[in-house]
Amino acid sequence: MQPRNMSMSGVVDLAAVKAAQEAKAKAEQARAEAARQGGGPGAVSPADLVIDVDEAGFERDVLQRSTEVPVVIDFWAEWCEPCKQLSPVLEQLVVEYNGRLLLAKIDVDANQMLMQQFGVQGIPAVFAVVAGQALPLFQGAAGKEQIQQTLDQLVQVAEQRFGLTGLAVDPDADPGAAPQPAAVAAGPYDALLEAAVHALDAGDFGGAVQAYKNVLSDDPGNSEAKLGLAQAELLQRVQSLDPQQARKEAAEKPGDAQAQIAAADLDLVGGHVEDAFGRLIDTVRRTAGDERDTVRIRLLELFEVVGADDPRVSAARRALSRALF
């Protein structure tokens, strides 16, 4: 995907002069109020310049902070390969701006309302919020030099039109202080993992699920347990299905999310991986709202069963992205 809107030329149209003056006044008022209540924010560490934001914290972490510093928003998702290229570049650049920018990372899978409110049509998508006003920056992957030019213009607009000079950064703080590395998990888990495998072999899928969960409760990143849990849960779901009836309902009700999910589970257990993925992607296209989200989540669970390195998963992720956006 080629980057679009790689400039700040649209700012004047989006923020008319009167609106800009009002926003600037509000920003100055907010800073004055903060100063009266405690002298304003203290110095932050470089690690504090990159934050994860969700719908619950958006007003506090983005709208309110945008009265102190321009907030760049990175809309991304775990399955989005261009996002994985863009996000590290944005993070590095924001830290290099030394407090003149703040980066808010928003996972679109977990925050679809925010994605809709910003009118995001595809990801990666990058916006900015300055003194409460949203400005589109660009969409798609882009080179560091192009991004830097855009951010330079954003900083200039924020300073000249809104009086935002950014945050003070503690020069003695360790730039790599956060995120903290994950604690080394307790272990080993060989006995629990072996017990889970024995339970699977015996058809005790509930026991296998619990054994894998016991491992993950102590070691959430254990890849063997994550894969095993996804497989055990799939087998447990299929165990309760009447295959003939489930496939009949899926054929008769192409728009029924639960019927298609059940049939997709059967497809995968039967080794028809692409059929399972295709069925759920088609269902994502036909559904909306909570139903669509339920189908999307089940598809992501089936990706876990097959494994992220499988080329069929990579192809299905791209197809899902097109279906969603």
C-alpha cells in the first residue's frame, strides 16, 4: 500500500482559523489550570513518549494531553504486516523529537469504535490530535524521511498556531527503561505439558484445556501451551457438534454467524484449512457489529491452531484485512 496524504497541507481546511483560535485558547486555559493545580506536568522519560491507548483512556491520554503536546496516533493491528514496519519507525522518531510529540498506539481490533470515529479505511493509518483537533497525516507504510518531514510540519503547526511546545524530558532517564522486560517465568512445565498431551490422546479435551491454562497462568508467553490450548479448545467445541446437522444449518443459513463458525471448526478439524478460513472471511463480509466481531475473533483463534508461520494463515490475514477495511 502506498502512503497517502503525506503532508500537512490539509490542516488549514480541517481547522479553520476561528476553530484554531478557539482551540489555542482552550489549550492555554488548560495549561494555566494545570499550573494553578500543581505547576503542570513534570519531566517525563523518553519511554513515556510512546503509550498504548484504548477507548476508556482516550479522553485522558489523547484529548487532554493534546493541550500540552501534539499526539500522533498510530492505528495498527497484530495481523497487519505493514504496521510492523511502520510502528518502530514512528516510535524511534517520536523519541528523537525529545518531548515535542507524543505517540499513542491504538489496536483497531480492540478499539473499533475509535477506528470508526476517525474514519479509518485501512491500516496502518496515522493521525494527529492537536489541542483537541484531529488531523489526518497519512495512510500506509512510508519511509523514515517522508514521515520525518510530516512530523516536522506537525510540530511547526502545533507551535505556531496552537502554542504547544511539548513536554519536558528528563535527560538522565534511561531511554530504554520501558517497557520492562518480562519476568522470567517459573518452570519447567514439562510435566504439565505432558499431562495435557496425554489428556488429548485420551479424548479428555476439558482436562487438556485446563492443563494448558495452568501453564499459561504462570507463563503467558509459552508458545507450546498457547498452541496446545487453541487445539484443545477446538477439539472440545467440535466434540459437542452433530457434523451433519451443523453443515446442514451452515448451508441453509449463510448469514448466520454461529452456524458458519461451527462449520468452520469442522472444516479445520477435517483438514480443510483454506475452506475454514474462507468460510469465516466470507461471513465477516456478510455480518456487522457484534456478530462480525465474534466471527473475526474465532478466525483469529483458528489462526492460532494452524500457526502464524503457515502461508495459509498469512494469506487469510490479508484477506481478512480486505474484508474488514
